[in-house]
Amino acid sequence: MREKKLVIALAGNANVGKSVIFNYLTGLHQHIGNWPGKTVERAEGTLHFRGYTIDIIDLPGIYSLSTYSLEELVSRNYIAVERPDLVINVIDASVLERNLFFTLQLIELETPMIIALNQMDIAREKGIEIDIERLEKILKVPVIPTIATKGVGVFQLLEKAVEMIEKGTIKPAKIEYGGEVEEKVNDLVKMLEKLQLKYPPRYVAIKLLEGDQEIEQKVNWISPQIVSTAKEIAKEIERLHGHSCPTVITSERYEVAGCIAREVQRLVVPAKPSISEKLHNITTHKIIGYPIMISLLLLIFYLIFTFGNYTSDLLNNILYGYKPLFTDLFGSGFLGTIVWGAIEGVIAGTTIALPYIVPFYIILYLLEDSGYLSRIAFLMDNVMHKMGLHGKAFIPVMLGFGCNVPACLGCRIMETERERLIAAFVSTLVPCAARSVIILGLVGAFMGIQWALMLYIIDLLIIFSLGRLAFKVLPGEPTALIMEMHDYKLPHFGTVLKETWFRVAEFIKIAFPLIIVGSLAIKLAESFGLLEPIATILSPVTVTWLGLPAVTGITLIFGVLRKELTLVMLATLMGTANFAIVLTPVQMFVLALVAMLYIPCVATIAALVREFGWKKASFIAIFEIAFAIILGGVTFRLLTLANI
Amino acid sequence: MERQNSGRVEVPLSTLRDGESGVVSSITPCHGRGWGFEKRLMDLGITPGTKITVVKSAPFHGPVEILVRGSRLALGRGMADRILVEVDRK
């Protein structure tokens, strides 16, 4: 007999331990993709339990089921339209009131559900005790206490979930609002009950009063009259309360959540502040918060790049060690060269992706899970605001100094598409380690460190002004920081590793093909003797406009693969690493400037494509080429005029 | 900006001192930007009538750290300017 299929969705606020429970339940049988046509991530996994094949969907972490964000819309439509067999509402026992606000909305949707009362350990530490039976009685929903990070209660949760589905579900309690709001809702419900709607009438009634446009449109199709009645009722409520109707409904819902929370929880404030409290106070302190942040970031930076450099070299040596073996097999003729070109692409990808990106993700997720990331955002909000971004954007920008790829991927922590794009754009302009090699190895070594420093300053100014420009040009509202700073907690290492694994796999899928094609193309051009003609074709730009030797046309093309190749190839083609003989100081400065800005490298372009699609990625690339060329030419003329 | 209201004053949240509490009276809408941010604030529990305690604010007009309904939030300064709260001031 075939196993019966069940679908269970996990829903709840952000940072309540949903993904830890998801990982416990599904192990490695996970698939991470996007919701159809949306940039919202969809995590799905399967498990077998008591003769069932159970699909678990981990819905995005949200605070409400309105249409404020894509995440909310996706979750709501999934629960209301696709109707999973059961919703497990994961709630944070240490912030009960706010979490119940979301629970109440799930109850309004009349979805079969159970509650995982998670982070019981953190609640206990804060002196919060919860009467679970009482909570079950009030909500008429089974409540299972869990400590997901330790696996406590997860099995019982699954047992209860299956038991509830088998029993046929008990309807959750109707949660009543205060006085006349409840009356008005009921009036609307009576009218809506006559219509055959996909959604529960009470839910539709509340959403109409909240002025929810999606629901309004749907009801309008069937009965425009009800929509106008709802609008009249909303006006009446507004008149009575002196606040807009959606405000009144949200307040009422919070009022109910607060009442329930007060009824079921007992607060015994501990005599002395907990460790997490102390840590919070120190790390967000007005004065010492900053040195702590800077030292920690420098340490992380140092660790990632020491580890990255070491492993990158090691991998490079090992992989290139196979070259003689390869030449024996394929020979060094045309075929051999081409195939080796493809392999070199793989080597380049591996030596970038694994040594830098893996530790980067592990640390990023550790910082996020523990709660420190939100403290960094709190401290840096002010600075980033000048660029129209808020505090969280500091993280990708900082990472960009190491490598732009994790920086672009790290922009996911921003809330809106617009901010993700601005932050990613800004990050691609940050001088990464490879560009530092050019700046220091060419300008720093042959012109003096003050000129290298000047390049960095120019770059920071460019980042700042282009960031501001993008912020002004791109449509949409800038979001100010509204962020929860949840209590510090020990991250769950298994979840961190899994998240890292999925991100890296994703990066390999996107970047490797592009890197391989890129290096193949260059190898082909080289073996057909196309490099010289290309240099000639590019010479109006390189020679006439930028005042550089024609050969830089070739090296800049190689630089797209890996930026430091600009310098490496220059040495090869010029036949000397003493650039003072072959380049004038002005040429060095202009070349370094152009190399610094002219295009994100192939791996970064791949990351941009992954996050924003081909169109936006090509736009950024083309814009940066044009910008670098224009600026390079102007600088060339200015420096020549200044007689340097 | 301040308004006298039966012994209590209505001031923007951003003007509260560290450790001071106030009760939300209203949220000033933002011109031409829809009401997305108000909705967001309310979903996080900042509704009229709610008690907010300012824990501290980051230096140089940085964000404000507040306690609301048992949770700890960080609000950008501009956002804190738009939340009006009633406080007891003698």
C-alpha cells in the first residue's frame, strides 16, 4: 500500500526557532527554492512517520497576515488557498503577547492548527512561567512546549500533529473582540455567510474592515454592495474611536492577545539580570559598543581571510598539481588547451567559493542566530542612513572588502527588493581583496602608499555618492529601521551548517557554469589569436581615451574572470613585473582606478544574477563599465594637466 | 510640538529620556508613502494606548531602543519622531 501523504506548514514570527524545528523534522531531506514567481524563499522537506509521508513547508517568518510584505502575502495565500492539513504555529514563549497576535490571525483563518510553545528555556530564564493547560483551554488549540535547540518536545509535537489530523480537527475558539467592534464584525459576517467564499466569513469580514485590498477586490467581484457596506461600517468605527479602522482592529487584536498573555503567564522577575541581558547592555552601549563591534568584525575579517588565503593557496596547488597528469592524457594541443581552460574555470571557482564563502556563511549565520547581527544594525543605522539604507546594510558592505560575492548574497538580510538592490550595487563597488592586490601592487608599490590611499578614499567617496544617487533614483519608499532585537541565545550549530550548505550549493549552481564559460571563451580567443585584434579594437578606449598601452585591453578582459589577473597578465604580456619601466605613474593610477571600478568579476555577476536576475545584473555591469571608463579618462586628463 | 492635555504632555517618542515611559497616542502618517510603516509598527505591537519604555538611544541621533509588550525593538530616529506618546511631566 502506498503511504498516505500529509502536508504540514510551520508558521510564526521571525526568530522563534521555526527553522530549527524544521531541521529536526526533516533532516537533510530538504529542498530550498522560491515560491512560484516570487523572490520569497520556500523551504520544503519530507519525513516518514507512522505510515505517512509528511511534507513540511517552512513558511517565512512574519509578524502579521496582512499584505505589508511579499512574505506575508505568500504565507497567507498558502494557508488560505492551498490549505495544508495542519499548521504548526511556532511561538516564542518569552515574547508571548506579540506571538499570540499572530496566532489570533491564524485562528481567524480557521485553519486546523497546533501550537509549538518554543524557547521555553529562554522564557524560564526571564522568569516567565506559562500555564499551558489554561492557554489550550482559551484558544481550544493543543499547545506543546518545546526547546527546539535541544530537540525537546519536537517528537511530541509531531505525534500531536498526526493525532490531530487523524482525529479530524477541532475548530479553534472564536476569539471575540471588544464590544461594538465585535458587533460590527458579526453584522458583516451575517451578510457574507450567504455568499459562497473560499475564505471563512469572519476572516473576510475582519479583513474588509482592515481595508485589505486583495480581499476587497475578491469580494467586489461577487458583491460590490458588501464592500461599500463594510466601508460605511469602517467609517463609523473610525468616528467612534478617533483612529483609522485598521488601527482599531489591530489594537483590539493586540488587546485580546495581551489579555490572554496576562491570564496564562506568571512573571517572576529574576533578582539579577541574566547573562543575555548583560551581553545586550554591553554590546549596544553608547561608547564601548563600538570598539567591541569593530574588534569583533576585524577579528572575523582576519579569520576569514587568513583561512581563505591559506586554503585557497592549498587548493590551488593541489588542483594545479594535476596539470602534468592532464597534459599527459590530453596533450598540449588545441583540444588539451581548451579542456584545460574549462578545468581552470572550475579551479578558479573552487578556490574562490569554498575557502571564502563557506566560512563567511557559517559566521554570518552564527551572528544572525545568536542575535549579534541586529545589534550591529542598531549601532550602524545612523551611518548607513546617509545612503538611504538602514543599519543592516552595513554588513554586506563590510564583507565586500573581502569578497564581493558573499557581500551580494548577504544583501538578503535587507527587507525590501529595493534595499537589497541598492546594498548589492554599493557592495560591488567596495574594493575586495583582489582589487587591493592591484591597488597596492601597482600604485602602492610604484607610486607610493599615499597614492594607494587616495584610491581608497576616491572609492569610498564614489560608493557614498553612487549609493545616494541610487537611493534617489530608484522608485519606492526608503524603509527606516524597525527591527526586533531578540534575546541573545546560543546558535544551533546544526541549523547553521545546513543553511550554509544550501547557500553554497546554490552559489555553485549559479556561478560555476558562468565561470567555466568565461574562461573557455578567453582560452578560445587566445588560441585563435584573437587577443591582439581585440586589443586593437579596444584601443580607442584604452589608448586614446584612457591613455593606457593597448595591451591593457587584454588584461582588463582577463580581469573580469578574477580581478587580480589584470596585474598578473600585465606582467606576463609586458614581460616584466617592474611596471615602472613600462608604465608612467599616470598610467598606473588610471589603470588601477579603472580596474577597481570597471565591472564586478564573473563570480560577482553570477551572484547578482542569482539575486536579482539577468536584467539588473547586466545593468549594474554595464553601468560600472561606462562609469569606470568615463572617470578613468577624466582622471587621465586631470593628472596630465597637473603634470604628475 | 508639545501639546498640553490634562496634565499630561504629548511628545514624540524620540524626545523621551533613557528609561522614561509613555503611552502611544497616535502615529503621524508619512506624506505620500502609503501606510506601510504604520501597519508594520502596529503589527509589532505599537498601537494607540500601548505603554512604551525607552531603554536608550544610539549616539549621534541613531536609532532608539524600546521595550514594548515584552519585546525589545530598535526604531530608526525618523520613525521615533512620528510616534506621539503621552508622558507625565511636571
